[in-house]
Amino acid sequence: MTYTYVEADLDDPRHRIAVRDLIDAYARDPMGMGAPLPEDVLDRLIPGLRAHPSCIVFLALAGEEPVGVAVC
């Protein structure tokens, strides 16, 4: 499997969905909150990232499948 890392384009619907889904998956993990993020938090996630002046988001891809996210 080939892994690539790209800066997420928050104008790209595929990247927005991947960021949202991966962050929610992290929250559901026992190492996170162990529960899904509330819908209102998910709704504000991408606009909040866009509004932060120094935010950079990276996606890890296995082939074409998003498998990881880093919000810096």
C-alpha cells in the first residue's frame, strides 16, 4: 500500500468530508472521548478551521482512501 500526505483543500468537498469523518472517528475511539462528536460541533468544524488564520490540515491517504488527519 502506498501512503501519501497532502495539505487538505477545505474548498474540496471530498477533503471536507474526510476531515470531518476522520476527526469524528478519532473522537469515537477510546483514546478520544469514546463517543461521536455532537452534530453542532461537526457542523462548525470546517468553518472554524477555515476561520483560523494559521491553521493547516493534512490528510494521509492510502491510495485514494483518507486514513489520517493532522490539524496544525
